[in-house]
Amino acid sequence: MRLSEDIPDDVIRIDREIKHDEVVSFVKKMGYDKTPLILNVEGKKVAMNFVSTRERLCRYLGIERDQLAKYLSSLDYIDFEVEDFESTGMKKKLDLKDLPIIKYFPKDGGKYITAGVVIAPFNGKCNACIHRLMVKDNRLVARLVKPRHTYLLWEKAIREGRELEVAIAIGVHPLVLFASATRVPEGEEFRYANALLRGKLKLYKYGKLLIPPAEIVILGRITAEMEREGPFVDITGTYDVVREQPVVEIDEILSVSNPIYYSITPASSEHQVLMGIPYEPVIYESVSRVCKVKNVVMSKGGMHYFHAIVQIEKHSEGDGKNAILAAFSAHHSLKHVVVVDEDIDIFNPEDIEYAIATRFQADKDLVMVKGARGSSLDPSSKDGITTKLGIDATMDITRREAFERVR
């Protein structure tokens, strides 16, 4: 199932033609930041915001929003069917200039592909991950993050004197996009995607590559050649630094007839949902090993990436602090954690603040970890080194009656 086969019922279609460098300003001006859209970008169809909120993601999964972390952590991966690539019917051949690739902000280093699932073969499996790709003439420059799996596969290939064969799938089903952003065991992204899709995923074999249903597929190689990549706005809405990154040589671009190109706007709610919410089940599983966890939410204020709220059923003093440490161990970019009791609404920032105001004492309930590895995307960190802060805002279980709330 590709993107065009599962369009949201409330999608808004804009027929008026928009230039590639005016998309962000148009969406902002119209108040469509979280609205599913299909735009006319220089005569081509561009979709965005299909998973722009937690609620939209849950709608695809068929669950309620408060079930998300528990549901995702409980999934058993499912094997998928494989057919020959010829059965996709993708025959239309394109050039890079035929794609409605967007330049999002004036200071960007160029046009960027932001929703391309980069697929690379290894040990009979395929790794799938979203990487931003900057257009450089008729080539791409890929931002590969060390030491993530695509980077390691590329590094190994170059060390052995070869290039890394890749397929870049654009316009995949939103749940395949979500799976490609999720931290799962190496090579298990597609089995995880099939679990999200309840066994409906079919892949197509192209040489050593396994490619999901997509609107557009770019076939090529990540080479040893390096080019400057950036500037580019990342999740915080600030510019990431310019780096030397590897060049992708393109061999062929195939598409379905009249394809829909998919775009993730940098620093948008959709960017944050896809990048941060996949950590919720990871944190949920980690905390469950040390205490009774009820729920985990990556908060909006922390861009769904830097801040987590962990809800526990407290049975002994120390559970809150153990939950904090377990959360930090699960997500190295996590900066602040607040642990709360079952009666706190973790989707309500005011209720979280209430818990801090009435159940937290800084001299005994604060956990501070200095000099820890954080995220290079945090502009307040230095070389990705940060101080992490945990707040145990759970009640003293020896004095439960003192914390009883009038409803």
C-alpha cells in the first residue's frame, strides 16, 4: 500500500500552483501547519502532514492516543510477502529535475528531499531509515549520522573499496515512514512496519534491495565523494551546522503514473512526531524493567524529542528515580524527564506542573547528570555534551492521604 492508496478523509487539496520555495510560507499563512495537504507545486502533486499529530498517527493505527506507547511496545514483528519489482508497474523514468523538491527556508543549502526512506542491503536483509538529502546538480548529498546503521554500512562499503547500493523510496505509506524512523533491531524496520500495518505490507525485490510500495523510487549509490551539506533547519527550528557528507550518484528514477511526492517540513509538528514519538515505546520498555510503568509521552514543548513525561504506579520510594535513569538510558538525546503518578494527566502540561508544584522537593527529588552525551541538535549543548535533569514528581507513598485531590 503506497501513499496514494490511503489518503486521509480530511485532506485539503490546493489546485493553485505554488513555487517550490513558497510552500512553507503558504502553509503557515493559511494555518495549515498540521492539516493533511496535497499541493500543486510547480505543476506536480506534493503531500504533507499525514502524520502531523499524535492523534493522526493513532488514527492510522486504529487506537486511542493514551494507548500509543504501550501498544507500540507490545508489537510482534511480522514477516512480509516479497514479489519481483516488475510487478509494481513502475515504468515511468524521471530526472531529478522532474521531482517537485522543495527549498524550505531562504538560508537552506539548496532543495531537500526530506521524506525519502533510504534502503541499503546487508547480510540478506535491508536497513531502512529516513535521511535528509540535499540536491547537488543531478546528484544528492546525504546526511548520514554517525554511528547509525546507514552510516556504518556506508563506512564498511567504502573501506572495502566499493559503493553502497541504495534505493530511496518516496511516497510510502505513513506507517512505513514511521517504522523507518523507529529504533528497532538492525534490519527489522520492514517487519515492524508490517506489524503496524497488521500484515498488509508487501515488498518488491530489486537485486539485493527490498523496496516497499512507493510513488517514486530513486536507485543509486552512496559514494566516497564528499560535498558540503547544509545549512538546513532541524527539529529545533534552528540551523544545523554545515558538514562534509557523502554524495549519492543516481542511476535511475522510477515512478508510478502521476505520482504524489511526499514532503516533511523541517521543524514542523510532523517532523517532531516522526523523529520523537518512536522513542516512547523504547522508554516504556526500559522503565518497565525497573518499576510499574503506566504511560510515556514525549512532550510537545520538548519538540516530542528532548522531554519525556513518564507515568508510573509507585510501589516503593526510589521508583521515581529508577524510572528517570531508565528513561535516560533508553534515549541518549533525552534532556529532561518528569516522573508522575497515575492520577496525573500526562497530556496536560498544567497537570504536570501541578505535580511538580505539590510533590517535588529539589533537595531530594532532583536527579542531575553532568557531562552526558546528548544531542548535537540542542544549540545549548557543546559538541553534543549536556547536563540531564530528572524530576521525581511522585507523591511520598507513606503520606498518600496528604496528596489526595478534590475532584
